[in-house]
Amino acid sequence: MNVFLSPSSLVLLLLAVASAATAAPFELAVTPSRFELSGKAGARLGQSLDIHNLAPTATEVTMRTIDWSYSAEGNIGYHDELLPGSCRPWVVLERRSVSVPARSKKVFRFQVDPPADAPRGECRFMIAIEGTEPAQQTIIQSGGASLSLPVTGRIAVAVYVMLNGAEPKLEIKQIASGETDGARRTLVTVSNTGDAHGRLEGSLDATDSKGRAFELVPEGTPILPGQTRTLALVPKGESGQPAPQPAYPVKASGTLDWDKGSFKVDMELK
């Protein structure tokens, strides 16, 4: 089975084949990769996503919502059942299945209709675009790809709706070097005391003990409300090329940003 995704297509593609003889190709891309929306209680939100079929034949997919969880360690879980506090009952999908013509796209619409008494906070769910055999109880562990998938394929698009002014509040607790996965890396520990998810962005200009210059860019995964996470600052070379493994100590300076602020950094990492 071949799977082709554009760089802007979603986050997570889960793929398993029951047998090569019966499995159909799943050659789709979905844009945008995620939705980050603001809304108010009692006000309906309408959105759409594009499903691109890259295959030479028409492809039919099923559409549904799923809940998800994300641990401080970066492990994601998918849940068919409604989790406590789930906002999936507020979501209306345009239809339950979509046929996308060969080498074409279909626009798929959905609505989020928060009730008038919806509290301040963040509504989170995923829209699952699946092959003809819906997935059940899918769990992916970060870095391990432990799968249990009786499916042809799935793409899951995360939707975040920040209701009634909900917002993240990030604070950097520590930046240090440490050993992970047998290599020395630069790590940043971030807490989120707000009521919506946040992400670190920006970059640091760095120079290692051999005089080599590169950037340190934060891992772009979400920090959910109430979480404290330790994220890698990934070396990035010039012109988008991978940077060599830094030789410590490393001097780093610059700014790490988030939606509501920034953190200035000027330090030596030993």
C-alpha cells in the first residue's frame, strides 16, 4: 500500500493492511493540518477541510469524531467512547461518508455548536477520515508506533475551540542539557497554567564548543492546560539541512515565543 501526504497534510496518518490481496490504496492528503479556533457559548462555528485524493481512482472514506488524550510524556491515545467533559456532542458533521473523485478534492464541512451555558475552557476533538473499515481503540505511543488497527487507513485532524476567552499561560521552568535516547540534547521544561493549549515557537542562535553555528528550534507539540512538559530543542542547520550533533558546552541566545508572550534566553548549556 502506498500513502502519499503533502507537507501541509495532517499530523498523524495511521496505516495497517489486513491483507495485500484485499486492501485498497489510501492515497489522501488533508488540509489544514489542524484547526485552532475561538468561540463563544451559544454561537455556532462553521468550518471546512479539504480532502485531496491523489489516487487514479475514486476513493470513499468515512467521517466521524473521536476523543483523544495526550500525556505529559507525549503519548497520544484515541478514544471511540466519550471522555468525561467531551464536547463531541456539540459537533455536527456534514455527512458520514465522502466519495472523492480521482486526482481531485472534496470540501467537507462541520459545525461546532456550544450550548449557551458552555463554560470557559477548551473544546478538543478530532475528525477521523478513515478507510472502509473504521478503526477501533487505536493507541500510538510516541516514538514506538505501537498499533492495533483493523483499518485500511486513517487521517485524524485535531480541532481546538477556545471558548469564552480561554487561553494558554506558559512559563519556562528550566532549560538544560541532558541525556535522552543515548545522545546529549537541549531540553526545555514548560508549564501551562492556563485553560487552553499552547505551543512554543521561535528559535535560539547557538554555537557549540567547536565553533559550529546552528539554530535550536522547539519541538512543536501542544502543551495542554495543567501540563508540565519537557520538550527537545532540536538543532537545525543552515538552509534547512540537519545540523551535526552539537559538541557541548553550547552557547544559545534568542527568543522562544508563544501566542501571548515570549521568553528571552541567553545562556551556556554544559
